[in-house]
Amino acid sequence: MRWFEALIPAYTIERLFWESRGITIQEVVYIEILYAIIVVLLEVPAGVLADHMERRRLLQLGIALEWCSFVVLLWSFSFLGFAIAISLSAVGAVCRSGTEHALLYETLEQGGMESTFERWVGRLNAIGLVAAVVAAFSGSLLAAMFSFELNYIVSIGSLFFATSCSLLLVEPTRTTHDEVMTWRQLRAGFYFLWSDRLFLTLTVSFVLVLGAFNFVEEFWQLYARDVRVPIYWFGAISTGLLLIQIPGQLLAPHLLRVASAERWHRIIGWGIGIGFLLLGSVPSPFGLIWMTIMACFAGVIEPIYLGVLHHRVPSAIRATTESSVSVLLHGSIIALGLLFVVGAERTLFSAFLMIGAVVCLYHAKKM
């Protein structure tokens, strides 16, 4: 399922496809903000639902909605059409967020293997990254030889197979009884985060770093075009950004033996912030090397943080708490997105520079 979910050649030329349909950089950011707002509004209720019903059902629904969003994208030629497609994708992401990791953890817990959670998260992410690499190479070749639309048709087929595979998921035995959803349960994830100051600090660093890196993932294609990199190199660039994340995903448990999660968060935060400053102040093809280094840092931070979260959070609010973190993550994307729009009014490079300044200032404050 993870393989087909990540085998999306459309991502290689996504920004170019959007631009070919008349969507500007500012409109891209506005759609990203719409995506984030939907996630903020629905994430925690969906997490509570996942803690009170079969997690696999929400996971199946989420993948199916992602498939629907690509169908709508293929036939969209306006801002409204793209907004509808991304809204479907946002609801799908809400259904999957927290649910998949909670399902994985409880499946391992049922077999007494919960201590291997970080290892399995890393392996699943690595599988997804390998699939994304295959999609990147094939996507760049398809884009160079055929129209951009073919990439989307292939992606729709892959997501259909992912949806079919999700029907084979098995729900693990739950250790808690179902209860009626209350507002207190909706707030439970945030209460848990707030009650542990060290964990809250890690959470803020995590959402800021990943929220910032989101703009590298979304706009590297336009950056590459603006520094005059030919489109047939896009597959190799996308592959580099994906492959460099695999070592971090797999080595995260071993890195924790070298230094604490808090220290790794500081190192990664500075790495991402300085990377943005370099992208904005020295725009050139070499900036893609900085992006690759930033992708490596992003690959490390996710399994490290998720390991801390799932080892600490009670089973009854596991998906709820991860959904609360996702709300904070998309809240940071909204805030950084508004800042990005201001910078993009001048140039894409100015927008990167402003994001880097924010990330560095936060981590300087925490020293």
C-alpha cells in the first residue's frame, strides 16, 4: 500500500503542471493555506474518531479521497478546480494522519514488539521514498517525452491500487473500550502536549522545521527553473531529495544513542534555517545541493520525534495526540505561508530568505 501511495510521477512536475494551467505562485500558496486550514479544523476530530472506531476504515477513506483529488486535478483549469481538488486531498490527509502510525504501533504492541516502532516507521518511509524515486525518474522522462497530463493519469492508476491494497488491512485488538466523543477528548491531545514542557519544546521545533521544509518540497521545481536547470534533470533532482532522506529514516534509532532527541532537534533546526538563508541569498544551481542537505535533516527528524511521541502518549489518545501535532504543523504552514507570499511578491529567493530567518531566530532564542 505504501509503495503505490508514493508512486506518484505527477509530483515531479507538479508546480510546472499547475503553472501550465494558469496557477501563480501566490495562488499556490493560497491553496496550500486552504489545505492547512482544512487540516487544522478537522485533524483533531478525525484523530478522536480514529481512537473510537476502526482505524483501518479512516485509512481506507483517506487514500480513496487522495485518489479522487488527482482525478479532479486532471480536469481542472481554474483556481476553483484546483482548490476543490486540494480540499479533497486535505480531508484524505486528515483521515490518514495519526491513524496509520497508531494502527502500526498497536499492531506491534499486540505482538510485544512496540520497542521496534521507530525501526518500522523508518522502513515504511524508506519504502515510500524508493517508490517516490522510481516515480521521479519515470515522471521526468514522461514529462520530457509526452504531455504533463500523462503523469497524472499514471498517478491516478497508482492511487487506485493503493486504495485496493488498503482493503486488506487488519484491525488489531484494542485495549480500550469505545466511548462517546466529548469536547474534553478533542482537547486531550493538546493537554498532553502542554503538560510536558520538554515534549512541547520538541513539538514546536518539529512543526517549525517540517513546516518550513514544506516550502522546499513545494517550490524546488520553480527554484530549479529560475536558476536555469533543464527539465530533464528534474527526475535526478527529485531522486536526490528523496534518496537522501532514507539513511535518516533508517538510522534514527541509532542516532538517539549518540545524542538526545532534544539535541538532534537543535542541530536539524539550525541546518534547515541556514539552508534557507543560503537558498535565498546565493541563488544558483548549487542551491539544489543545499536542498538535498535539508532533505537529509528532514528525513531524520520525523522518526525521532514520532518515537518520542508514541512512547509517551497513552493508547487511548494516541491518534488524537498525533492529530494535535498535525494541527500545529499545518498552523505553522499557514503562518509561514503568509510570510512566504510577502516574500514571493518580490522573488522566490526573497521568500526563502524570510523563512530561513524565522527558523534561525527561533532556534537562536532556544540556545
